[in-house]
Amino acid sequence: MSLTLQRLCELALELPGTEAAESWGAPNVKVGKKAMFYWNPKRDAPVFKMDFETRDFYLEADPETFFTTDHHRNWPCILAHKDRIDEEWIRGNLRQVWLKQAPKSLLKVHEADIRSR
């Protein structure tokens, strides 16, 4: 299955306190007023948030799935080929982003549930 922007939004909206939004002229999902991911229209590819160390690991471990561009190289994120990315990996990444970005009040109520998913 090839990932679509609509499906990525659906997966992110499964998490508590998320809301449909728009970033850079494209649909998105936010938590705590911050985008959880982006979609690169030039590459027609999802852009996932993560720290540089994790990004570098994925770039080396699975270059068939993950890549970066000159534009994204200086940002803590990674792009993925939409026909190779696994939904369970996406859910895990979105959970990690949620845990970093969710407001403290939302974390108190839902953190244990999110960590156990």
C-alpha cells in the first residue's frame, strides 16, 4: 500500500488532542499548535520529525525507505518513500512527536495510554 497524505492525517488524528490544520498550504495535523509532520509536494513524500541522530541512523540502516534533501538536511526530520513506509513505523513516529509536543495538561491525561500503544 502506498501512503497518502489523507491516510497520514487519519493516523495522526487517532491521537488525543490532535486537530486538522494546514501547513505550507497542505493539510496537516497539529498537537499543541505545532505540526506533527509535513508533506513535501515536490517529492510527493511525507516528512517526519525526529532528532538528527535518529535520522542519521535511519538514513544508513534503510536507504531504500528513508532519504533527505539538501533543503531538509539542516532540519531534524526525514523523508520517506510513500510506497515503502510501514504504518506501524508511522504510528510510532507520531507517538514520539505527540509526546514531545502535546501540552502538559494533555500529557497528564493520556501519556500512559500513548506510551503503551
